[in-house]
Amino acid sequence: MSKRGIYRRGTWDVIRSLFVPIIFTIMIMGLIVDGLHKTEESSRAEGLRILEDGIRRAVVTAYAVEGRYPDTLAHIVENYGIHIDTTRYIVDYNIFATNIMPNVAVFEIR
């Protein structure tokens, strides 16, 4: 049997038994928060992509049905089932001519 005794612990043992689990827990929590942040960023980017693709598909559908590209974004929203959350996104819809595909860009409001 050692000189310390059965129930007696050294200072380093106490520090290690308290701080190692705390540091490990903090590291795990940091990894979880980082993962959630990356998931949120990915979700935002996916939302932008889905909205832009939906608008482009509606524009092409309008061209196929009407024989020309819509003059305004409002026409697409009213007639082709596109919903734009104006509190989250800004859509830049520029048309040059009714027979040339318009430029569509979607931006997130931060």
C-alpha cells in the first residue's frame, strides 16, 4: 500500500478529475455549435438556389406557354405559382427583350 492511503488523492489527481471532463465537454459543445452554424449556412445557400431555379423554370414555362418572356417579376408571381419571401430575399429581374432570357439574381437580406 502506498504512503498516500486509499482515500487520499494528490493535487494533480483532483485537478485532472475536475478539469479534463470540463475541457472535453467544452470541446464537444464547440464542435456541435460549429456544425449547427455550417448547417445554417448551407440551408441559406440552398434556399437561394431553390428560389432562383424556381424563378428560372417559371420564366421558361412562361416562354413556352405565352411565346415570350414575362415583362415583370410580378407576372411570374401572379401566374406561375412562385412565392418570394420579401422579408428574406431580393430578386433582381432584368429583361432586355421579350425573346431573350432575362437575367435573374436572388440576394439574401441580412
